[in-house]
Amino acid sequence: MKTILSISILLALISLSSRAQKYEPNWESLSQYETPQWFSDAKFGVFIHWGVMSVPEFKSEWYGYHMYRPTLTPHQTGIPTDKKNPTFEYHKKHYGDQSKFGYKDFVPLFKAEKFNATEWIDLFDKAGAKYVVPVGEHCDGFAMYASSLTCWNSKDMGPQIDVLGELANAARAKGMKVGSSSHLAYGWYWWNYVKGYDTMDPQYRDLYNEPHTFQDKPTKAFKDLWYKRAVEMVEKYELDLIWFDFGFCTPDYEEYRKKFLAHYYNKAEEWNKEVVLNYKKIEFVPIPDGAAVLDLERGKLDRVRTLPWQTDTSIGRNSWTYVKDWQNKPADELVDEFVDIVSKNGNLLLNVGPKADGTIPEDQQETLLNIGKWLKVNGEGIYGTRPWFFYGEGPTRSKLGDHTEYNQKSMSQKDIRFTTRENFIYVFVMDWPTEDIIVNSMASDIASLPDEIKHISLLGSDEKLSWEKSSNGLIIAAPKKSIESKYAYAFKIELEKAPDGIYKSKEKGGHQ
């Protein structure tokens, strides 16, 4: 009996050991990773930029970086220009000299007295979001969770609330996945160290780090702290997703990237859950394709990618955190972008910027709720879908890369995007069609639709539509009745069998 028991214990230990060692900190081992289906199905998440940087309500989330720099200083080089820095001047005028009122002095003003995690999550749920990603720690180093590694955290200072913890609990109660973001790696470059500034005061080193020049590389001590804090965040809340900003994607963090990915993926194995790590491509490729999930900031891809990817952008055209001159994007613009992203196998992570008191401004709420109303009607052509052979057709094509949204043209009824699920193809016409719709890529002499069309309908309408196939394309007669749903309009094509597409091709031996 003892022998049998000993063998059982030994086998259990071997099993646990092998599970813990599934991923090693090298790219060959990390290439085993596969993006979870929940992420590919979810399509839509909400990002939340909120923290101490929300207090001054000026310019952007980069307030802390600029308030100590008299002239504009590009974050890529750290070399001052001859142009006066408006944030520096604003700070002196409204709060006093930087030697008297530093960034640390905003912390007591960050009270979050109206914050209600349940109300926020209810709003995001009505918007149709399937996952939520609060900023866990921005470049300023203030942790928005109950950290044991820094006293500068939202539980011990400011609002004295475990923000990430409360949002995680409320989101999971709604069935949402929970992520968080870390921007801390760039925090090494965030502050300017000038005699007289509080950034030089030893008693605030835990917030401002050791004084150094912009040209100095992050020390091992700083990178070790970054690693410990990132690990603490994912372990404490068993995060389904962790999002890293560009600092994490620099050559300085190469070994730490591999170490962290292996640790996170192995932890997920222990938790018996599938997780996502978002990263950015900068001047070089920080993570091989497939070992994590690519994210593009305020930009998109211009073609279908067989590997899942994500766009992160803000409802605010000019900022991620709330500012007094917040420029709110309307829902119709965001829905067009959303459909275009999904047609190329991407997800949309859409940011809100709450005020420091914890309220989400009405214009942002209205945008979210309008997206939610649209998804109530059209969600079946979004959630759980996959790309077709072509992302779409028409005159408007996305610019490729980060920060390209400012150069995007508005889409019209001439622009069409496709998604598929089961034996359906969804044809999204990006504005209300005032004339017959011609889908050129479904022409009768093109083998894109090998199976017969059984039925075509318009989501949100009970009108019977007429259609025909010709050598010019599939022609769908323009609907005669208008519908309540606005923005992009989804025509649902039912086929005899599931259509071919990039995923069916992959099953037949296509590559990723």
C-alpha cells in the first residue's frame, strides 16, 4: 500500500513539474503558444487610462513627463528643442514652480470619490465589450492596485482603493475577461532630474527612481523591479491578458521579455486558463510572430493576418486620459474602424478616459452605448467570426502601422467588408446603400463561392431582399425600408456549406 501511495505521489510531482516547465525562456519554446479562442471570439475590449495623470486635465497622459521639461523634448531622443513646453508653463501658472509642487503632490488630489467599479462594468457590458483592460501602472510608476512592492499605489495612497481588484471582481461577475496594462518599462525615461526639483529628493526615490540622464540605459535594479511588479500584477489578479507598452519592446528588455512570457504562460497552465500578452512592434521585432499577440496603437493592418492581432485606440482623438479639451470620436467613425479591424482578424481595444473623481463623461458614455446598440443588431457578424479570403473591397484602404488613424478617410456605401461564421458570410456595407450593392469578389465567374446561396437578409430587418449573380458580381438590391440600426449595415449570406476562407485553408495545410 505504501509503495502504491509513493508511486502516486511521485507521478503527481512529475506531472506538476512537467506542467511548470512547459515554457522555457527561449523563443523556440515560447513558439508553442497559441492565441486562445476566447480572444479571437471576443473582438471588443475596453481600455481604461485613469490615474494620477487624470488630475491636471491638461494636454495628455504625458503630463508627468512634460511638467519637468521647460522645452519640448521628443521621447524618442530626449534632446530638448528650442520650443517652449506648454505643459511646463501651465504647471507653473496653475500649481506653482516645479520645486514647490511636484508630480507627487497630485497624488492626494486623486480622490476617486465617485468611482464605482460595478457602474463602470455595467456600462462596458452594455457597450458589448467582452474584456476590460485597466491601466495597472503607467509610466509615472503609480500602481493602480494593491502593490506590495511600492507604497505609491492606489490602495495605500490617493483614493485608497484597489482599483484593479474591484474592476476585476465586477468584470468577472459579468463574465468578462480581465486584463491590465504595464507602461512602467518606459518609466525609466519619464522624469527630468534638475537641482531643486522634487525628482532629486531621496525620500521620493520609490516614485522617481535614482537620478540619471535620459541617455543612461535602464539599470539591472530597475529592470528587476519592473519584472517583479509585472509578475505581482498578473499573479495577484490571475490576469487573462497583460498589455505592454513600447518600453517593454526595446532591446534592453530582451532577456526579461522571454523570462516574463515563460513565467506568465506557465502560470496560466497552473491556473488552467488561456492568456494573452499584447506587445508592440517598434524599430525591430521584439517577439517572434505567434509567441504573443501583436498590438497596433491608433493604427491598423491593411490586409488579413492569419494570426490574431489588436488595435488599441482612444475615444479621445487627442488624449488617452481625460483632459479639458477632450475631442470625442463619434460612434459611426469607431464602428467603421471596428468592422475593418475584425475583417482582417483583429480585435478593437477602445479606451475611455474617466475624470479624476471616477466619473466617465457623458459624451464617452454615449459613444459606448451607441456602439452597444449597434452590436445588439450586428453582433452576430462580429463576435466569434473569422476572416474570409478577402477583408473587403472598395475605394478606402487602411494605412498600415501605428498612429495612422489620423490619415484615414471616411468610408462610404462603396466600401464593403467581410466576416464569416459557420455557413454564413456577412457583407458589411459601410454606409446606408442608396443604390444596388455590387460585390465584385462574388462574381459568377470567380470561384469564391463554390456553394449555392440559399438566402440573403439584412440584420435588423425583416424585408425580403432580391439578388442575383452576374459576371460583374453579386448584386443585392438596395433595401426599400430603413432600419433603426445605424452606421455599417450587415447583409447575411447563407450558403449550403461553410465557405472557404483563410481558416479553412489553414486546416488544409495553409501557413500562418
